[in-house]
Amino acid sequence: MSRKIVASVFISLDGVVEAPDQWHFPYFDDEMGMAVGAGLSNADTMLFGRVTYDSFAGAWPGREAAGEEDAGFAKQLGDMRKIVFSRSPLDFRWRNSEQARGDVAEVAAALKREPGGDIGLSGSISIIRQLLAAGLLDELQLLVHPIAVRKGMRLFDEGEPSIPLKLLKSETFGTGVLNLVYGPDTAPPTGGYEEAVASLAE
């Protein structure tokens, strides 16, 4: 059985995923913390784009060293193997970090064939897009925040082929955030306008 690749994304009601630090934190609570932790609980490897890695590496080692409330989660991240995709050479100071050798699809496919736990992502939107397009992403957790940000990059860009997904899990937090988990839909529904009208007429 191959390893699963599981991605978690903070997303606004209008699909924005850029700069969640500017709109996400008012909605963060214990429920969301548990959901994010659960998504990574079986992971022993993380994939990162350069920007997301720099953000994580700039914060979590210090939180682990401080020994405060989130130190356990910080240690979990530090102990994981971290693979970073970048066109430029990188100098790593966060332990267990390495630069990817190959493109996203090649590296991800090879990792899935190796023994081990799940492979996680948090953010790194360009990587998520490539994994979805290649059919390599097994679970996509969308934490949908009840706010229209109205500017910034969306999760899905325009002009690409559609990607059918199947809802695996859904729950609503007290803050109004929706926790939606999707997987690939290998048998999406079919039909057109005529079939829909006929169904309504029955």
C-alpha cells in the first residue's frame, strides 16, 4: 500500500489562499488546531515550496526551543523529513531539511513508493496544484473561513482542465469555519442540462 499525500489549506470564502496571516488568526481555536494536527498526525515527511518553508523555518524552531504550549507540535514538525522545492540553492538551518532533486510529480511519485508514513503539505499552493494535476494528491483539507478577502491568489487558477473531487469528510467549527476534506473522484457524475431537467420532472 502506497503512502498518502495529504494537504491542508487555509482558504477564504471567495477562494483566497494568499497571506492567511492577515485574515486567518481571528478564526483559529482549539477545534481548528486539533483538525490541523490530525491531518499531520500520520505524516513523517513534509513537502514545501520555498516561501512556505521560509515562513515555517522562521517560526517553528524558535517555538520548539521556547517550550511553550505549541512546543510539542513544533518538535513534531522539526523531527519530520522536510523536502523543499526551489530553483535556487538553499542553506538549511532547520533540522531534517533537504532540497528536492527533480520536479514535484517525480519526487512525489517516488516518495509514495517508499515505505513510511503520510506525506504532508501545509500551504505551498503551487505544489498542491501540480499534485492535483498529476493525480498524486490523496486528500485535500480545506479550512474554509467565513470571510471574503477579495484580493490575493486563489487556490485554483483559470484555464486548466477541471479536477473532479469527492467529499470525504465535513464538519463545522464554532467559529463558522468549515473543515472539508476531499479526495480524487475516479467516477464523477455525468450528464447535462437535459438529464437535469428530466430528473426534476420525475
